[in-house]
Amino acid sequence: ACLEQLPLAILLVDATGHLAYANPAAENALGSSARMLAGQPATQFFLWPEDFHAQWKTLHHTPALTREIPCDIRSRIGKIEPVMVQTAPLELTDGRVLLALYFTPASTLPPAAADADTRTASLANILAHEIKNPLTGIRGAAQLLAKFVPEHAQKFSTMIIQEVERIRALVDDMVAFSERSASSFSAINMHEVLRHSSMVVQNNQHTSVEWKEVFDPSLPEVRGQQDRLIQLVLNLLLNAQEALKDTPNPSITLRSFYRPAPRLTHAAEGGEPPSLIFQIEDNGPGILPDIQAKILEPFVSTKPGSRGLGLAVAAKIAAEHHGVLRLIESRQGHTLFEICLPRWK
């Protein structure tokens, strides 16, 4: 229980190098729930120095020895941050080792990460060119359509124009797919973001989905960018809607509440830990157990024809806002995603 309250990210690694426990601070650091992290190899998250394996072997054979090892940590969405890992073997016979993560100020990314950023920027420029051309035609068609539809249907053509403009802005943002300046953030009512996104999805749904809201009206505003947050929620809702197409009595529940969060240094750049919780729950068939642990990674999907980028982009947006997106649980009849964001200060 004491580890649950610590602001430090604490991990327990077994003798085979797999994660056995993660406290809430470690969940935030790695961008995944403790249940999803359990059993995952530690090498999936840590970029260790070359001499680490020799140090690790020494740890297992010297119970009283502790070490501090500088390395990089890699979250589910691929974000890399420098950390100082303090290791301490437990005085047990099964070889388990306790890891405490101390986040250090970020300087420069490793060369491989820098190369990946360059490739991403090139891809963003290509996509921007290919997407923005048809958007102009769609906007013009919507404006023309507005002249011929009845007055009560004008709201739909207006929505098309608004969504085209939002997509155009998002495409422009893709070109600069690097870290965003905190100065571009503002106070955002997340309930309005959730309602707007759900209305967009409901107007395009072909099945009768029951929508439920369980909001805490006392929640403060979050610190963020509205268009990016709408994109985050839309990606989750569209996934949920797609999953419900063959589900009897389909339903989607939007929920919000406050949960005290550990104050992590990497999440404290904006001054606040991600303590505002927004959940999206559906009663669909669930996500295959084999891919649940990597569902937020790029190019992971079970949908035919899908490129598997929606959830990866959603997780990236959450990280841009010093928050985290997590898959809490997924089984037949119940899938729950959770967005944790800091409040506006």
C-alpha cells in the first residue's frame, strides 16, 4: 500500500527480466495499467547501457548491493525520456529486483530517435499534400449543398464545413509533429469536447447505439488544445462504434471524475499531475488478448483494411498534453479506455 502512494515510479522485475508489479506513478510513466504491464519484458521499456547485463547479473548474486544506472525509458507510444534507475534486489530467494525511476531533464534524443522524427516529418508533409486537396472540394460541395437543403437541415452542412476546417488544421499540425509549446495551450472544458465528439459520431452512425453520460460537473478545465483533444476522443469513439456494429443492444458510456495522481517530474512541466479522468466504455466484443498489451502502438489493429494508427495518434496526443491514454480492461461485453489529463492552472 505504501508503494501505491509514492510519487516515484516503482517497478518490480522478476528473475527472468519480466515486470511483476508497477505502482500508479510507473503506470503513468509507461503509459499503461499495471495489469497490462504485468508479464511484459523490461527490455521493451528500457534502453539500457551496453554494460547493463553484467550489472544486472551482479545484482542477482549480491543481495545487499544497490546501483544507479542511467538509461532511457520508452513508453507505449514510443516517447523516449532519460531516467536514472536505482536498483535494489529484494532479500528473497526468487531473484526479484526493485526499480525506482528518477526522471532527468531531457536534453537531446538519441540519434535513432532523431532519425525517426525526420522520417515522420517527411511522411507528414506527403500526407498533408494528399489530404488537403480533396478537403477543398468537400468544403465547396458542402457550401453549395447548404443553398439547396431545407433550413432544418442546414446544421448538417455547417457541421461538414466545420469538420473540414478542423481536419485542415489538424493536417497542418501533422507537419509539425514534434513537441508543442505550452504557450499554445489554454483552458478547455473537456465535457464540451466529449459531447461535440459524440455528436459527430452519432450523426454518422448506422446502428442504434445507446449513449450515456456520467460526468462530474465539478471538474475543472483541462490544460490543452481543443482540436487535438477532439481528435483524441474521436479516434476512441470511432473505434468503439466500429466494434459495436454486430453487438446486440450496443452502448457507449462517457464518464469523468477526479483521481489524485502522483506528481511526476516529467508530467510536472505544466505544473500539474494528470488527475482528471475521462473514460470511454463500450459493450462490444473486446480486444483480442494477444494484442491488448500493444494496442496503443502504431500499425496494431484487428480491423481489416485498418492501418492501426488511430489509437497510436490518440496516445501521442495525450502525451503532448502531459497526460496518458490507457486501456484499463477489455473482454467480451466490456472495453474501457481512460484518458488522464492535468487541470488548467
